[in-house]
Amino acid sequence: MSGFAFASPAILFALIALPAIWWLLRLTPPRPRSEVFPPLRILATVLKREETPAQSPWWLTLLRILLAAAVILAIADPVINPRNNPLASGGPLVMIVDNSWASAEDWERRVQTADLMIGDAADAEIPVSLTFTAEATHDAVPTSAIIARERLAAARPKPLVPDRLRAARAVAEALNGTQPGTLAYLSDGIATPTDGDMLTALASLSPRDMQLIEGDGQKSLALTGATNNAAAMSVAATRLKTETAQNFSVNALDQQGRSLATGTLDFAAGANTATATINAPFELRNDFARLSVEGIATAGATHLLDDGFKRRRIALLSGDSGNDFQPLLLPLYYISRALEPYADLIQPRGGDLAASLREILTSNPSAIVMADVGRLPEESYAPLQQWLNRGGTLIRFAGPRLAAAPADDPLVPVRLRQGERALGGALSWAEPQPLAAFPNFGPFAGMASPTDVTVRRQVLAEPTPDLNERTWASLADGTPLVTTRDVEAGRIVLFHVSADATWSNLPISGNFVEMLRRLVQLSRAGGAAEPQAGAAGAPALPPYRLLTADGILSTEVGSARPLAVKVGVTPVASLDNPPGLYGSEEGFTAVNLLPANTTLAPFDPSAATFPIVRQGLAGGEAWSLRPALFAAAFFMLLLDTLIVLFMNGGFARLPRASRSAAMLAVMVGAFAFAPTGDLHAQTPQQPAPPAASQQTPDPNAPIEHAKPGDEAILERLDTTHLAYVITGEGDVDRISEQGLDGLGQFMTYRTTLEPGAPVGVDITKDELSFYPIIYWPVSATAPMPSAAAISRIDAYMRSGGTVLFDTRDQFSSLDNSGGTSPNGERLQQILANIDIPPLEPTPNDHVLARSFYLLNNFPGRYNGSPLWVEARQDARNQGTGLSSSGDGVTPILITGNDFAGAWAVDTQGNSVLPTVPPDDMQREHAFRSGVNIMMYMLTGNYKADQVHVPALLERLGQ
């Protein structure tokens, strides 16, 4: 497809006239300026050296040429990304269109694309064969363009997976050997299992040109399953794999369409499946009618729920409480483990069966499971019978108590023989029996016949004419294993073996879990009863509500056929049974679009044995430059008018200020008519900022510190912290932190000051007023601070803070032949923008030398560099050895001895770096220097105050 074209290319021949326009404009000078009397003024004007040009200025001529060219190009209508789908001649245009669920969101563009191709076929008088892949019937016989357009206008997307092979065969049958000219396939972009066979069938047609027109399949998303777990609902979804992470909200809606709960689908980059969790109480989850993905209106993004999905409340009763110290022998142990993932279990708190039943029935459970319960209290039969009549399900297990119960028990499905049957005992001729194959009716239909289950003991049923119809499972010898009986709206189910492993190994097999789960699904759950289609003599379910391609339930059922549901088999959507609800208002079964564990994959045309030209859908990509060119021409016309008025003296009579205002008004008006936004039909969305979880931190990047909150401010105001400047170099910043930590530990041990943990500060944004002194390790390789950051440091120093600059270059400067080291040059660059006072090496009588320890020098890791401080101007003028007057503290300290390197200690308290030369006393004096500096920062020059010397001496008795 060409990226640029002209809608009317013949107009471009007018560009040939541009040289003639240039020649005419050069011969047309501006109109001569006219002057009014008096004559002397005319004479004065004539005497001026300025002359009226005989030709137009070149720049004005160029402006007018550009104006003419813009108008010509605008009339020619240049188009970016134009549609360019030429049709091959010599045969009909064959169009196969996917009108599946994935085409719903871009259906209008598909119709627009197909309509444009039909229009091209009409212009070329080519017949058109139009086929849709999600239709029940196909009419692929080539017809006129008018009929094809009518069929296209009447077509709608269907909530189905496309049957492409069926459509391709219908096209081949309709063409009957006719070779198509252009075969265009409008794909929804999603692969199906029959794509290879479809491409083979299309290759047999030998089209002269094959075009694959792809839609927005990358936007397709489908819900593939929902599981109602014990604590929450789990929703599975799939999408076409992309390299971007996506998040979608899944809403759980009730039958009125109200949102009850929400979960989030998090698709990782490159993943095509995701799972959302919807947390809600199971009572609320039982009101969920369907799931819908917010912002996506397709049948795939909607998942219907029926009564089988709802979580049941199951009550458990046992005739024997058993021993809690031996849980494997408890009658309800295996039942509770089997049902726990699928239902909410209720167990009575006491051993009184009458009281337990009353408590259970008040909660209206979906089913009650009785393990070896023989005879119930007399007052319990009536309420239990009423519960059954309303639709309850009673599941009973045999055992010694049931085997000894009276034969006229109304709560068993069949008449039982007294006692129990032992298989494989010393007095028995029969061997333990395996299970027979499950019958093709009932809830166990379709289950594989268990081969590892054997029964050693059972209760027998009296033979009756309807025993086989009531038997859902039996042993290999034909005796019943599971029997059932309907009681009005309810049901009674009996396992003829015990619920523990004493009578058989069924409870410890996987079949036991599946059998119980299917029985629970038959029970009533908060409303409509489960339709029992598929049982003997049960009718199929008629369509009740069907899902549209847009994900909306509709009462229009169309040609959908009744659904024959097999218990235990999930129905699959088809042309005869599209997605929707089948049944009636009292009960229905949901049919969803895609089966569980489906994974979407992109359509792959690589299996084709002939060349395919890939195209995109029309609409949205192409846009015209005509508006921009006309706007530019209009702007140039206004500019030309302004220039001509100015050159002809149109503004001569106005005052100078008025002329400037007029010029400005015209320019503003010209820009107001100029286009200011994007010329696309839709404003492109700015890319969203990447999520924090997707940003990979740079290990060499400067440390980011959040602005301290109120608690951090109070803590830093209450505790003295030593601070250092973060340079952005990991090694330097680590030594600074370890050094200040070591100095803090030394001060805690030697003085009454107990500083807090060292704090690294970002001088570009952190608050600096919390700290009395800031240690700055100067590094030439670190980024140069900005002017704003240096201004903040200047303000900090002016407000009473002190910065200790440490170039750490004393050792390296010994071999620098007296020159300035790189770190020293960086310090000069920093201080060049700071108004610092005159500096001097620390005098011996300075307060720094006696604020806590008596020191003669201030070594660090190195020794030899002086500690520069603010020069004492007053002391020099007075010729005294006193420090500066008042409590003033030098705002700046400079050294090259690497203080932090000498102070740095590890977590064990050991020194990190050696001194140069190795000397423990040098390190001790380095710590003492740090203590003196901190005391000086905190106490000021009080020791230099001579006012109180007499009073102090008097108190000391000297």
C-alpha cells in the first residue's frame, strides 16, 4: 500500500504555470506611493535617495509563488496512507468476510472496506461473490455489485467462532471452476483449527490475486472460564500475545445488569493468559449472572453463569462422631475433603440429631449429606420431608446403622434388605466387586469407568421393576451402588457403601470427588433448579436468552435450536446452539462462546502455497493534507495583504504605536486561523507513563530521596544527624555514609552527643536546614551541580549552615607538581558561583583546635592538607589571637585529607580504608578532628568569649 497519493493528480499539471507566474510577478512593481500637498513636501520626498523599485522584491515574489503552489496542491488533494487495493481483471471479485465475535468492535470498518472493494468492482463491471464465515447458510454465487452491497448492509457479526473451511468449500462449489480475479479475505486475526485446510481450499481456486485484509485482532480478549472457589471467584481469560502489559477490569453482574463485584486481569508482557480474582461472600457470588470485561463489547468478553456455577451450602451429618485423634476414621472426613473446594460446608455443633437438623434446616442448605445415619428422631422426619418437597437434595451413605434400620425408612430411595452383604469374607463365595461402567443417563454419564475401585461390603436393594431406572451406578455383578428417587421438587440419593474406607476404597479414589461434585451440582442453589435435560425421557432445552456479538443478552432467538444437555458435559457453542441461556425463567443452562482452557493465537497465513498481499482495513489510517494546505495558503494571503498595505503606505497616516498595534493584530489574526492541532481524525493518545513496577533502576543513578513527612521532620529536629551530599557515585556515597556513621559512633562513645543515623541529601530538592553541617566529598567525575543547586547551598551557608568540602586529593596532589588536582578544579567551579568569605588555614588558636580536644592539625586518611576556614578579619585588625567576635561559625570548611575515608567503619566497627601512611594515631586524631568540628558547629565560639574569663577564674578560686 502506498504511503502517499493524490486524489486528483491531473491538477498537478498546473504547477507548470509557476515559472510564468514568477515572471509576471517580477514585472509587476508595487503601486507608487502618493503624497499630498504642500509642494515643498513633494520636493523633499523627491530629493530623498530612496527609489521606488521597478520590480517586486524577490522575497515577495517567492511568497506569492508559494501561495499559488499551496492552492494547486490543495486542489490536487494529497492523501497520506491512501487506500490502494487494485482489483485483478479476468474473473469475479470473491470476498470472504469473518463476521465472528472478534469482528464486532471494528465491524463498521470492515463494512466500509468491503463496500469500497465492491465499488471498485462496480466501476470495473466485475461480478462479486460475498460469503460470511459465521453464517449457517452460504450464498457464494457471483452477483452484481448492487446485490452484494445489499447483502453487506444486512450482514451483522455473530457471537460465534468462524467456520472458514465451510465458507471456502461453499465458494469453491459456487464458482464451479470459474477462476476468480481477486480473492479478498477479511480476517478477524484469530486462528482456528481449520485455517490450513481453508487456505488449501482457496489455493485450489487459483485466484489471480489474493489479498488478506486484517482487522484489529490484537484487541481481542475472551473470558474462558470461571471457578467459584471457597473464598473467591477465579476468572480465566486469554488474549492475543503482545509485548505490552495490560490490565482489564472484570465486572460481575446480576440478572438486572448491576455490578456486584470487580476483579482485575493482569496480563504480563508477552503473556496471552491471565486470571482475575473476584472477592465476595458466596451469598453474593450466587447472585452473579454474568461476567463482563469493562470497555470491551464482544461476546468473547462476556461469560454467562447458570445455576451450576453457583456455590452450594452443604450440611454434613454423621451417625457416629468418631475420634478426633484418628481423623481418617471419621465418617465425614473424606466427604468434607471432597466437597470443600466446591461448596460451603455446615457441620452441627452438637451431637443431638434433632437439634442439629433444626439448626441446619434454618440455614436452608442446598443439600444434606448423612453418613451412616440409621433412624432419625421422630420429630425430624416432617421438617426434613418438607425441605425435600421444596427442592432439597438428600445424599446418604450406608453403614452399620443404616443396615440395621427399619426397611420402611421413608428417606431412602429404594427398599433395602436387612443387614449388609459381605464380599470376600471367609463365609462368602463372592469376591470383592469392581464397579461397572456408568449408564448413559444420570449425573455420572460420561465418566470413565473406575478400574481401581473395589467394594467389600454393601447394603442390598430389594428387586423392583424400576430399580434399573433408579440406579446411577452399580457393581460388576449388577447390584446397585448408587440409587436415587425424586421427591416432588427434591431428590434422595443413596450410596450403598460407607463414607469411609472400611466398606470400599471408593472414598479414597478420585472418582469419589467427581461423583460428589456432580451430585452437588444437581441440587438447588438460591433460586432456579438445575434443568435435568439429558435424563431418560427429559426434553431438550429451548433457547431462552441468546448472546449478541456485542455481548448483550437478547430475547431474539432466531434459528437457534433446542439444546440437548448431557449431565456432566459442558455444552459447546455452535451454529445450531449459539451462546446464551437455554431453558426457562425457572431454570436454564448457560452456553458460552469458548470452551475452558482456550488460548487465542493470531491467524497465520504462512501455510498458504501462493502469494498473499496483506492489507489493512479502510478508515482511520488515511487522512488528507488539503486542510493544512488551504490553511497555509490563507495565512500567506493574509501576510501578502499586510505586506502590500505596508509598502503602499496604508499605515503611514497612523501613529507609530498604532501601526505596531495594527501589525500585531493582523499577525495574531493570521495565526488564529492557522491550524494548531493534529490533522488526524482522532487526536492520538499520549503514551501512558510506565508503571513503577516496570521501571528498571539504574545502579549508577543518583539516589532518590522522598520529601520528608511530618514524622521525619520531627525526628530530625529532635535528633542531630550528620549529613553528606549525594554525589551519584556509589563508592563515594558509601564511604561518606560509613564515615559519618563511624564518627557518630566515636562521638557517642567519647562525648554526650549521640547523633542519629547519617542522612544523604540531594542538594537539588532536599531540605537542608535540618543539619548543622553537611559533608561534601568533591569528585571531578560526578555530575556538576546545577546553578539552582549551588544557589540552595549558598542560601544554606548564608542562613548559618556550614559545608565541609573535602577534595580528598592530598595524597594525589603530592605528585601533581604543584598543580591543581581534578577534584580541586571541580571545587573551584562550584565555589565560583558562591559568595564565600576570605579563607585561611585554621590557626593554632582557633576554636576548632580546642572546642573539645587540643589539636595542632586536622588529619584525615591523609595528612598534610590544611583545614581552611573563614579568615578572622577582626582578629587581624586588632592584632590579637582571639577568634572572631560573637558566636559566628565559619560557613565553609575545605580540606583535602579525606576525613570520611579515615572515619569509615563497617558493620563490625572495623576501619574500611587504611590511613596513608598506616598509623593508628593518625586515625585517632582524624576522629578527634571530627569531634572538634561537630562541637564547633553546635556550640559556636563560646570558648573564645573573654567576657566571662574573670568570673570563671573567680569561681575556680584562681
